[in-house]
Amino acid sequence: MEFTPIRKTVIVALFLATIFLPLFVTISGVNLYPSFIENRRLASFPAEDLRNLRIVSFAKGLESFINDNFGFRPYLISLINSMKYSMFGVSGNRNVLVGKDGFIFLGWRHLDISDYRFTNRLDEELLRNWTEAMEERRQWLAGGNAKFYFLPVSNKGTIYPHKLPGWIERVGKNSRLDQLIDYMRLNSAVDVIDVRPALQKATKKRQTYYKKDTHWNHYGAFAAAQTVIERLSHSFPQLEPASISDHRKSYESKAPMNSGVLLGVPFTGKNWELEPINGWTSKKEIRPLLKGEMKVYTRDDPKAPSLVMYGDSFTSYMERFLAEHFRRAVFCNIWEFFPTANEQFPLEIIDREKPDIVIYQRVERALGEKTGNPDGIERDFTKLTVPDLSNWTLLKGVKLAREKEDYILSGDNSENGYQAVSPGISVWPDTRVSFRLPMTVTGGSMAVGVLDETGSKWIDLPRLADKEYTFNTGDNRSISIAIVNNDNKQVESGALVHTSAESVPLAIPEFDKWQLSEGVKLTVTDDSYIVDGDDSAFRYQANTQAIEVDSYSRYALSLPVRSLKGKIALGILDENRTRWILPPTRLKKSYIIDTGANRAVTIIIANDNKNRDGIERTRFDIPRQAMR
């Protein structure tokens, strides 16, 4: 072939374009694939190294920047991932699992594989955290005559285990959701709506989750919504579930699938929407919030109850089906309404709406993180007075002796045997209560539990608490406290029980005598101590020197710290400053601690920022009057 000048020019132009176009795209910062997501933060241009003439660091940073931001890189990754999926049925992203028949599931970043195998267990602390938080919401809403329901939604793998990759073998018998539902039903009065049976039944007839997306489709959402209505009808008999036969497919659209976003592959799927054959009866209105929006549905039915429902993206699929049953239904997405999904409660919306029903929905995979409530709905436990140990019933062979303010309990060597049981203590049914029984085990293994009014069933399973024992009374009008051996084998048990129920005020040094961490600044005014902290995640901001205390004593701490910016927490360390007596917790007006064997404690104020990205410097103040 003869290369004419024109051909040579064209070849050179194409060659130069091939070389320089990706570089131009890299430098210009054009976003060619805005929906592409990677499981890391891409390297940024090392401008700081360039300004400070750090040549070696700049060269390394520039190489990383070019590697991560090379022009057309997202398209190349997308092409490779598409080929891996379509040709070999595998994933090009560890956050995405490709199962049988092309079904896609969340992978390592979003859901631990042990969740699929039922080997990832919730510990006691996390179970109690979720249970007590939901119970707080229930009780706060009950004070306004509203019913609270907790709606955990199944992971896709829970409903489609037969579509998971063949190498994932289910080992355990119960999931973390099974754990939490069982624990919550045993230890609280929270009404939990389990939609899994309805979804599993519906799945036998039609597909209920998208093939290439982690969410349920409209069939799955409809099955779940009608299960919700059926449960609500127990308290609101005017509510009646709808029938799938009264609905039709309204239209089919091509919807983007979120697994495709993670892979960088433009997956789309059939999106059948359901609507009543006779049309919707509710009117929809979208109202803006400071962040995101809330959706309000209204119907001309004054006898129907009202609803506020907040949850994650699964709620949006259900809202229209649910709204058809209420005179007014308000829905908000936690990812839009709240900065931290697991730690908020739509207090303002509920105060304004005053609904009959409040539903909190969370997907199953979110249950592995702690939750909580704003201070506005925090409720104190009803405090129980523990009968003097001299009035307890001792089991055969168990001995009790008194030494000053303590009782010495000498137990037997039985396995799980009762050692001592209190007289019946009167309580109100369906009430959140607490009591204190500071006990140091001196032999074997002992635990404290709570029996129901018949003395035959546990309300609160035996455990050894660091602070208070808290539980819900359920249907009981009296309870008994029991001290038992805890899996004790051939070892004589014993315990030292401190009986003093009075708390002593903990003397707090003036704040200008506290130790501040490097970079933390203190400003003293006539009224307040103002502290400007740093932008760390969990670093100490200020702490006292060791404060002398009596061992095995109860102290009350009052330190009204006010957060002005960022999030902070207060905690108390033991005399060696190696273990928490009071783990860092959100700010309260007062705290109660047991010193245990410690003769000194240290108070700390620390940052409490779970999300390390974009943290601002913290700021807080303490009224000077509170330190006097």
C-alpha cells in the first residue's frame, strides 16, 4: 500500500489522538461515567507536594493519580467487567457476587459472606442496643397514643439462598435477623413485623427481588406491604389487606440496577409496576426537607388511621401500597433525612403529624451496627428497690453471711443451679424497669436473672452486668430476681454482694485543671469553659487527673457538657486507665457508675465521629457554675 501524504497525515493524527486524548481527559477532569463506583477513594493530584517541591513524593503521587484517573479508564473497566459477567459468569468487583442463573448479590464491602452462611452472630451488647433503642421509641410513642412497629427487611440472599454462588455453604441454623427478632420479642414489648414468610411464599409464584439489583421489586414490596397491613389490623381492625388479583401491571420500563453501578456495567432490568385495577385512591404530594424530601399521601377517609414511616430505600417500593389504607401517610428516607441512618428518629415530623402508627424499616444487613435515639425521646427506666438479701430464699446448701455493707454468698457446685431468689417485687405490666445488684464473683461462675410472676420463666436471662440490669416486664405484675450458677461444673461458687443503693456525688476538678490533648484549646469566660477540639475520629479532647474513689461504691456524676459543633462523648476509665468503667457514651445530664475494685477513676471527653471523612473540629462548653 502506498502511503500518500494525506494518509500519512491521517495516521499521524490518529496516533497522536490515541496518545494524547486520554491525557487530555485525565487533565480536564471530565467525568465520562458518573455512575461508576469503586470500593476506594481514587488518588488525587499531589498539589501539596508540588507546592513544597517534594520531588520524590510528587513523582509517586503523580504516578498514582495518573493510574487512577487515566482517561477512559472507567470504560475499560466497564468493558472488562461486562465480559467477565456475560462470558464467564463472574464478578470483576469483590463487592458484587454473581450467583446462579446470573443472579447478583452484594459482596464483601456491603455484606460479610458469613451473613450468607449464618455464621456471623450478634453479640449480647448489640442485641441489647437494638432492643433498648426500639423499646425507647415504643414507650415514647405510647405516651402520645401512637403505636410503634419495627420492620426488618430481608437481604436478597435470605429469600433467594438457592441462587447464591455454589461455593457459599450455609453452616448455621439461624441468621442474625432470627437472633434479633427472638431477643427483641423476649426482652421488650416492641411489635416486630417479620415479612420473610410472606416473601418466601410469594417467591414460589413469581420473582420478588430484581435479578441484578439488591432490592425487592413491586411484587415483593406488595407482599410485604400486605403483611404489614395484616399485622396492623390487630390493633386497627378497619385496615384490611388488599389482594394481588385486584392489581395489574401498569407498564414496563428499563430501570438501572444498583449492582451494575458497582461493577461499572450499564445493567438494566424489567421494572413491572403494579397499580389497582380501579386506580389509586390516595393523592401524592412531595415536600422538600433540608436534605431530600418527604412524601405525603392523603385519602378522604376520616375513619382510617394516620401513618409516619421512615426507612431506607426498601420503603420507597412499599409506600404507595401502604398509603391506600390511611387517611394520611408520610414517608421519609433515612439516607436523605438523617446524616447517620442508624442513630436518628424523625422527632420533628412525628411531633407535627401526631400519627396513630409509626413504622421503622431497616434492611437486614444494617443490623450489625449500633443504633440509638436522640435525647428528646430518651426515657428513664423505672427503678426497682431490691429486697435486702437477708429476705431472699436460699437454696439448699447455700450460705449467706454479712460483713459490714456486703453480703458474702457461699454457693454450691451445681450446674446452672439456683443459689438465691428474691421475694416477689411488684411491677407494672409492659414497663421498662431497672435495678442494681453490684456483685463480685469470688468463686466459680455466677449470674443474675429475672423470673416472671410464676417464677417459672426467665424475663431477663442470667448474666453478670457491669452496671444496671434493664428489661421489660411484659404481661407480669410481679417479678423475682435470681442468682444462679452459670455453667458451673464441680467448683463451689461464691459472690460478694454490695448492698448500698445510695450514690455519692463524684467530686470533679475545675475544668482549667483538666489535661487537654495537643491542639485542643480552652477559653475561659465569666460563665463558661469553652473548648475548641480537633478533627480526629475518637481522640481524647480533655481528661482529669486520677480522682480518688471508694471501691465497690456507687457514684453519681453530673457534668452538663454542651456540644456546639461535631460529636463528643463522655467516658470514665479505671484506676489503671486501661479499661472503661463507663464506655464513651452520648452526653447526658448525669451518669451513675460502680467503681468495682477501683480506688481511682479518670473522666475523659472524646470525639465520637464514626465517619472519618469530612469531620470538622469539635467544640463544646461547660457552665462554670456546674463545676462549683
